[in-house]
Amino acid sequence: MSEASRPRDAFLEELRWRGFFQQCTDEAGLADLLARETVTAYIGFDPTADSLHVGSMLPIMGLVHLQRHGHKPIAIAGGGTAMVGDPSGKTELRQLLTVEQIEANLRGIKAQLARFVDFGEPGLADLPHGPVVQAGPDNRGILLNNADWLADKNYIEFLRDVGRHFSVNQMLARDSVKTRLEVGLSFIEFNYMILQAYDFYVLNRDHGCRLQMGGNDQWGNICSGVDLCRRLNQQEVYGLTFPLLATATGAKMGKTAAGAVWISPERTSPYDFFQYWVNVDDRDVSRFLRLYTLLDRERIEELEALEGADIREAKRALARAATALVHGPEAADAAAKAAVALFVGGGDESTVPGTAIDPGRLAGAGLELLEALTETGLCKSKGEARRLVRQGGVKVNDAVVADETRRLTASDVADGRIRLQLGKKRHHHLVPREAP
């Protein structure tokens, strides 16, 4: 079925089947609206870093499915709310970002969102592949920055026009506030709920937005926005939340021993991104196939039926599909070939993540191994690298390193590279190369 012919009213059904649906303010009313007209819906993304991560992919995929069913997505890059910091799901105050940091982060996030959602702006994404959804003229997405209506807002005016509609008692009862009261909640964070509600009000007023979606930790904020739209715009709007995911082992989604799994290829290489999905717990494969791929129901159910060692096929399909969504089919194929080269042998190792180094660094006493492990991002610090060497978890050219003072020299270069390995599954190559 093409994107254009996908029925609008099947959107909620698909969300349920894929595992996106957690709560809705009025499911019957929303279902009726979706069946009658093209609905505009939004999700906000605060630019706390210059890249989104795997945890962000769940709401992104929510927008993708919305657009695939003929509805109109709005993605908010929260340049305004990022100056305050969302307390939802946090146990302590977020670090406040400077205006310059926020602007730099916005540039990276906008390009990444354009990889998934068709905003009708070909020059927006700096990636060599277009959005995964091709929208029609009526449901092209909109990408906005809420700093446009928040940054210059007069405080007294805002309190009089918007703040008077909020009950402090109700705000204190919201989970995003209540869970923070024992450890402390700053006044600036306390205001976040009002700002997010104001976003919904502006989008409803100016763009006809009738639905806000987000993670279930946003439920209180979303309900506040629904209430504000009713009060100020006299219009019925809706809220829908997605589940907050953890892996079967209880780990936070998108977190590994090496840190977050990022969408940016500069932060997490396509190979490492691919390997993240290959290495997920067997119990998570079915759930992740539904949430993080656009494979159709028949194919997913076919993969879900696999058992025992055959689950590896389902994991490879998951990794291929998720990596293709983020980095494009060519990068996904290259990552798959690199995995074959490393774990089966006989393949093309040129697609394994690598770092070019000046050959002069391998001359004489050579390059300190601990330094190489941190420079390549395999380890966060020399302390971590030293500990892994002592535990026998580091290999150079397939040989376990026992000496933490080991240095890399020209004699370690084989076939034009030095092969570094952490544990069983993390690989990186050092490639001596003269500067151009």
C-alpha cells in the first residue's frame, strides 16, 4: 500500500499494533476526528545536544506513522523551552545551555528530523538521502522553533494572559512536578509546564494543530496544553502518549556501556549503530521490530515466529531496517558487510569504523595504546582503558593485550591498518595516512 492510499483512520490502529499507544485524553473523539479530516499533530524535541539519540526515535517514528497515514506533522525544535529545561523524567536540574549552544544544537537536530519527516524543504537536510516518508501536498510537515513565540514574551503579560489559567494545586499534582518535589524543583523548571502548554495553544491557534503526542512522562504537560487550548481557543484538542521504554534487562533505551547511541554518524558510526540492534536482548527483538522499523506486519510476524538460533536472522533484519532509516540503505549494507568481515571472515573490512592517524605517531616509541583507545572513542578515559586491559578485554590485531603500557608502532600495521577490539563485539581500525 502506498503512503498516499494508507487510510487516515487506521493511524490509531497501527500505533496500537506497533506498541506506541499508552494513553489518550479522548480516544473516541480523536478516532472520529482522524476519520473525518487530515489532522495536524505535533511533538517537541528540546535541543539539549547537537544530535538526537535512539531514545528520541520513538517520538520521531510517531511522526513518521502520522505522515504515512496522510496526516500533517509538526516538529518543534524547542529553542525556547531549552532555555528553561524540562524536569520530566529527571531527578535533578538540567544544565542550562547558552544561546550559542542551543543554536548549534538546533542546526544538527533540524537536519536529522528532515531525514524522517517530509517538510517539503529539499535543502533542509544535510544528508545525502531524503526523508523516509514522501508526503502529498496536503500533509507536508512543518518544522518550527518555539523560541519564535517564547523568547520575546513579556513576563507580566504572559502571567496575566496565560499564567492565570493554571492552578498551582493541579501543577503540583502532575507527575513531572510531584516526583521532583522531594529532591528539589527549581522555579524555572516549575514554569516549563506552562511554556509547553503555551506551545500547544499557539500551534492550535496558528496552524490548526489538534493533537499533541509525546512520551508518557509528558502526560501532565500535554493535559495542561489540552486544557489551555479549550480555555483560550475554545476548541477541543487531544493528547496521546507513547510508552517509556526500557530494554528487557531494565537498561534505559539507547544506552550502552560506551554511552548513548546517537543518530549522528559523527557520534555513533553506522557500524556501531547497526551493532547496537544486532546485540539487543532476544526478548526485545519483537517489540523493537514493531517500534523502530517500517517493515510491514506480515514480514514482522514472520520474523517474530523465529526461535532459537534463528532469532539472529530477526536481529539482522532489525539492524538493517533501523540503520537504513537513520543512515540510508547504503550505510546499512556497508555496516552489514563489515559485520560479516569481522565475525565470519572473508569480507570487506574497509567498512569497519576507522580513524586515520599520522604515520609519524607510530614511529620511534610509538603511540600509547591507552591514548589510542580514548581518541577513537572506544573508551571514555584512560582510566577506563587501563581497567579493560587489566581485565583482558582489549585486543590488538586479535591478540589480547596484557600490558597497560603497550604502545602501537609501525610493526603493528597489517594490511594497512591496526585492528583494535574491545570485548567480543566492538571493533575499530587505526589507519596510518599522510595528511592531504
